Amino acid sequence: MNFRPQNPIIVQSDKTVLLEVDNPHYGEARDCLARFAELVKSPEHVHTYRLTPLSLWNAAAAGMSAQSMVEALERFGKYDVPGNVKADVVDYVSRYGRLKLVRKNERLLLVSADELLLKEVWNNKQIRPYLLSQIDAKTILVDSSQRGHVKMALIRFGFPAEDLAGYVDGAYVPIHLLPTTKGGLSFSLRRYQEESVDSFHQGGGIQGGSGIVALPCGAGKTVVGLGVLSKLQCATLILCSSTVAVRQWIREILDKTNLTSDEIGEYSGERKEIKPITVATYQIIVYRSSTVDKDTGEIGDYPHFSLFNGRDWGLIIYDEVHLLPAPVFRITAEIQARRRLGLTATLIREDGRETDVFGLIGPKKYDVPWKDLERQGWIATAECHEIRVPLASEERLGYAIAEEKVKYGLAAQNSRKLDVLFHLVDRHREDNVLVIGQYLDQLKGIAHSLGAPLITGKTPNRERDKLYQRFRDGDVNLLVISKVGNFAIDLPEANVAIQVSGTFGSRQEEAQRLGRVLRPKKDGGLAHFYTLVTRDTKDQDFSAKRQLFLTEQGYRYTIADA
């Protein structure tokens, strides 16, 4: 076996890949691996990746060949790549697109040159309910209304279909980007934003029209959405994580396109407008009537699902697609003829439903390493710090005897974190600081001690908007925010985030919270992200998991003792 000690990775026969951090080729190898492998863990010196069917299929859908994946493993490997790994990479990549969904004479067909595979599909009990008849050895007639369901069944079968059945155009809406915003600023898409739009659109052909664009927080995912709108020029439904996000989308559309307020509707808990461009919250979509059916005893259905057929939509945009609630998967399975764009900073879902996103929204069409955009100046350079705080002595006994399910909460709310927090706030008193946490009682105490405004889920939207605007205007330079600050708040002036507690081991939450300070600074200054962690507790264990995605993107945490 050949041995190349200068190389940074070891490929193992169980399809895990070990990446040596302290190696001059680490960065290049990491960026390459991230395209087709999933990061599993990232301690100080050796990071572990795994080759999974989904990671390989996403890479294949983005145009990466099995040969280029194997070549990358060989180029960076200390040892020869095991033969079974090469074979599995080739096998799994070849499975994507071996089955194709096409439309011919208004009929939805599943086709394949592999006659035996198609026969196996026809005889599969999980797939058969969605199939109508076998036309010939290479063609099966599919129930058009079950397009999404058959795609999910095929993924579970292990052979994801390439969907080439096309899309409805939707009602025509003339949408154009403005060279100068209505706010008076010069405007055009950045190069990576144009590439994102083109990767999704694919010239308007059947290869385009569904998929995910993954870009860092602060890199302008909303602008990518506007670019797609201008390409398709059709009635569009945009789904967002909150009413604040809905109104930010509306402001961006009004500022950067020719559309007027008469053409844009808000569909939220406060308003129910359906217009050519309608922006809605996930919360209102998944609202469920509390009425109980007398015959079945079941709680009422989702009355706002009718929004998906409220107009002749040509495009549906799922903002923060990693947050997509489970009920929305159900309705999305039934609207596969409409183009679907998912926008996110990270495709990680803590519920493990990344496969559903792949099958029903589409594969990843474009992403770019966060550090690449940092080097180009499109997002701020950020320093990440983990500060380990000992558990207060009076709280240590309570933690030791507590039930496992409550230990994390006790550790995350360690009272000694407050001294560290106050020190950091004082150190950054000239900066624009966000204090972010999970536990409301903890946050209320912090806000009271600091004399700072507190924003939680109970804060009325009007009050939130006022506080965010005061922060933008410089009237306030310190906000305490609950989980509502994880997503879609536009505070470009924020340059320091201090995380006092989080949602267990949520990788996507960690990435989103760093994202609050990643918008480029006018003075070119650094952004700082601090996470306060209770030493030798579940808080520290979960923190290690939370940091996985950011580690994959090239961020390193400086570990400090309180």
C-alpha cells in the first residue's frame, strides 16, 4: 500500500474519512470534501466525515461526477482508497438519475434504460400505489397527482429519480430588477448571486426549476430570490420563518424591483392578503383548527393550505428551508408541478429530514464555502470564542443528582455565566452587541441587570420592529434576544454576538446565530461570536456538536477559561 505522509486524509473502508487539521493542505481538502461528504465530528486535531447516499446524490445533482469524487479522495489520501469505497461511490452516484420522471402527451412517465430496475420498481409494494400501468419494458405510467409521493418512495427504494417532468408557467407578472434601488443606491447581483440564480434556473429548461441554494447568513439570499423572480416573471408565493421576515422580504422587493405595494401581499397572523407576489409565514400555513370532527375525533385540518392553490403560482420560495415544518412537506408533495426554490445557510435539519427536502424541494443546486465569501469581503471576518465557565458551587450538587433530561437546562443557566457576560459587554461597550439565549427566565434576568431591551416570541411585531430600527439607527447598541433572533433579522450593524444558552446540540442554530454578525462592516472591522459553556457538563457536550457545521466551513473556536 502506498503511503503519502504529506497528505491530510485517511479514507476508511466503512466510508468514513479522517481529515488531519494540522496539515498545510487541510483547507483545500476540507472544501473539497464538503461537496460530497458529511461532517460527523470535529475535535481539535482530526475531523471525521462520512460518505452517505444523500451527500453523494446531492453532489451528483450539482454536476459532480463519481470519478472526480474518487480522484479527490486519492489526491488527498495518505493511503490508497479502499476498493469498496471506490465501488460504493460509483454505485451510489450512478443511482441518481437512472430513473427519470418525464412528461409526454400530458402523461407523467417513469422511464429507464435499465429494464430490470424498472421491473423491480413495478413490483415494489411501497411504490406500486403511485403507478398506473407498465406501458413497456422501459416505461411506467405514473399518477400525475402523486408526483411528489412517488419521488419520495423511490428515494427510500434507493434510486432517486431525476425529475424532468417540467413545470407550469404560472400567471405572468412583469418583474424587473432596478439598476438603482428606490433608496437611491446602485444595485446589481454579485457574481456568486448570479451563479446561484443561473444554477437554479438552468436557462428555463426542465433541468432547472427546483432545488436549494445554500449561502452564508448575510450573503444576500433574498437577493438571489429576487434574481429568480426576475428570470421567471410569474406569480410567486414566498414562505418565511416569521412576520418580521415577511416584512423584510416585502421591503426588499419594493426597494429593488419595479413592483408596487399593490402587487405584494402579506399573509400572516395579522393580515390575509393574496396578491401576485404573496409573502406568508410558516406559522400561519401550519395553523390547525381546534375543531374536533364528531365522527372521527380528529382535530381539524389546515385551513390555510388553500393558499397553495390561491393563485396560479409559477414559483414557491421556501426561505430558511431547513426550518420547513413537517405539514408543509405534505402539501409540497402535491404541488410538484410548480417551481420550488429553497434558500438556507445550512441544509442541516435536527429532525433528520434532509432527505425529504432533497426529494420534495429539490437537490442542492449551489453553495459556496463561507470562508471564500469572507476572503472576498462579502461577509465579515469573524472570530469565534468558546468560554468555559465552571458550575457555581451551590449549583453543582443539584446538577449531580438531577435527572438526565433536566441536566442540560441547569448547566446552560449556570449563574456564573453572568459575570463573564457582564465582562464581555463592558469590553465591547463601544460595539453593537446581541445577547442571545434559549431560556426566558435567564434572559429576563440578564436584560434587567444590563438595562437592555428584551425581545422574545411574546414581543409584539410592532415593538420588535421599533427596537430593531433603534438598533440600526444607533439609538440602542445592546439587545437581549431569545430564539426569535436566530433567523431573518436584518441588523447589519451588529458586530458582537454572545450566546448564553442554546437549543441542545443544534448545528443550524449555531450557524444562524453567528450569521447575525456576518454582514460586512462599514469600517471593515471584525465580528466576534462568543458562546458561554459550562465546563464538564452536558452544556459542553452539546456545544461540541453545535459547532460541527461551522467547523466544516473553516471556523475555529478559541477555547478560553472563564
